[in-house]
Amino acid sequence: MSLTDKLQRTVEEFSLFEDPHERLAAVIDRVRRLPPLPEAERTEAHRVQGCVSVVWLVGEHRDGHCFFRSDATSPLVRGLVGFVSTFFNDTPAAELRATDADPLAALDLVRNLSPTRRNGLAAVRAAIIDFARRCD
């Protein structure tokens, strides 16, 4: 499924929540069951720079597709980063390199976040795109 299709499907799924705070809670709830990163992967090499909270992002490249796992010290940030990394999972590296998709912006959640959180999430998206640039 293309990122455009994923984005459209995501917007449709969350359109049931008219209130942005309810939508944010639903986003966090969706990824609540993601397993934490093992301690061995919570390294400086996996740390996303530009985040106030400590955020780790691990990328894998298999069969031309990128896969991501993430974690953070803050529960809210963990949920947001988990949602973003899950959204970009199983996407061809070439498509990731060319995208400007932002699932949190599409759900109108970015404007309700603090500037530091917005900057941190932009750094996570940039790290995902950067990982894709190093693939292939």
C-alpha cells in the first residue's frame, strides 16, 4: 500500500474523533501495546537528535522496504513516535525518500503540540527519511 493510500486510510479511521484531544488519545492508545526497545538498542547510535525527550529509532531495510521500531522516555512522545514509525513501516525506501507525508499533521494533531514536541517529531520524520536515503 502506498503512503498516499495509508495516509488516506489513517485519516478516515481517525475521522470518527472530532475532538483533537480524543484523536490524540486514540493515536496513543493504538500504539500502547508496542513492545519497548530492548536495552541493547537504546544506544546513542539509535538516538534521534533534536528531541527534548530521549527518543530512539531503529531502522531495518529488508527486500527494498524500510521497517522501524522506536521508543522514548516520555509516554506521550513514545506514543507519537510509535505512531509515526508504525505509519512508515513496510514502505519502499525510494517512496520514503520522495515523501512529504506527515500522519500527525494529516490528523490535525501537530498544532496542539508544544513547539519542542513539534520539532522533535520533525526530527523523527527526518531520521526516517535519512535512513531511507542510506538504503539501496
